[in-house]
Amino acid sequence: MQNITAMPRTIWTGLLLGLLLAGCRGMISSKPPVHPNLNMDFQEKFEAQELNPFFADRRAMRPPVPGTVPRGLLKENTPFYFGKTADGAYVERIPVAVTPELVARGRERYNIYCAVCHGQAGDGQGIIMRGNYGYTPAPSFHDDRLRNVEDGYIFDVISHGVRNMPAYGHQIPVADRWAIVATCGRCSAARTRRRPTCPRKSGLGFRENKRDQSSG
């Protein structure tokens, strides 16, 4: 009786060993492996640009959820990134420390992006305005209206443009926009004090040319 029950076990064990040995081909093969349990080796998915009938627009690639913020780009500092307070009003003063390095950077950026219209002295007499090209005259930063506006307003105009002036937010980084604001404010204040800190023809932007003053 024991021999009879032991024989089926021996047969099943032999068959199992045979299947295991058959799975070991002993050589490199280009045929796909045998997967008795597919598990997640072959899961259903969509490749890029494929159709997906589940959605109404049939696009497998979905746009980001509205309000999604990329990692590292959360602009929580509203005064710095938008030039406005939490209430939506323009900030009165530039929200960064105004240093000589910041003004120098602003002068450089101003001469690149702004001086062609507003002039290197900020008087609205840039080469575009003096060339009779039919453009709307650029305002002067020495006018009372612009001397008294909030720094956040100047930042917003640089970012989004105003009237015929295009937006420069896509070209000028946020920190450089504030540097330009600092430069414009320095020029307006200098002209108000009647100090020659905004030379018209020296090409030095809005900073004081001490060497010219000492020699003059």
C-alpha cells in the first residue's frame, strides 16, 4: 500500500524536475522568456502621443491640473515676484536691498532693454524717439508722475508692458527687473536733487560719474 501511494509522488516529482530542466535552455536565445505568471511584466499602458478612448479629447497625455506648480517654482514672495502686496496694491518700495552691485546690474540691463526708447539718462530721448520713426513718445522718469509712482508699478510695467510698450517679463528675470527699478529710482532722485548723476552722453547709465565730476 505504501509503494502504491509513493509512486504518484515520484511521478509528479519527476515531471516537475523535467519542467524545471526544460526551462533551462543552456544557451542564449532571442525568444521571449516563458511567463507563467505575467504579474506586472506586461501591464496595459499608453505611450506618448497615443490615443486614449477613455477621455473626451482622446488624448493619453493629460495637461497638468489647473493650479499645478512645478517643484521649486512656488512664488510665495508676492512683493518680489509680482511687485504687489497681499491685498493687490503696488509695493511702495523695492523689496530687495539696494546695493551698488544691484544698481550696476540695473544700469547694464537698462542700457540693453530700455535706453533705446527711454534714453540713457531716463529722459525719454532714446535713439528710437529721436529718429522720427513714428513711435509714441516714451515718458521721462524725471516727470513728477513717474517720480511719485510706486516701485511696484514700474516693476509691473516692465513685466507686462503698458499701452504701446511691450512686456519684458519673458526676457528679463525678476531680480534684473528690480535692479532696473532701483536704477530708475536713483536717476529720478538724482535729477530731483539736481545732481549730475544721470549723464546724458557718457553712456554710464544712471550712476554717478565721479571721475568726470572731479575733472570738471
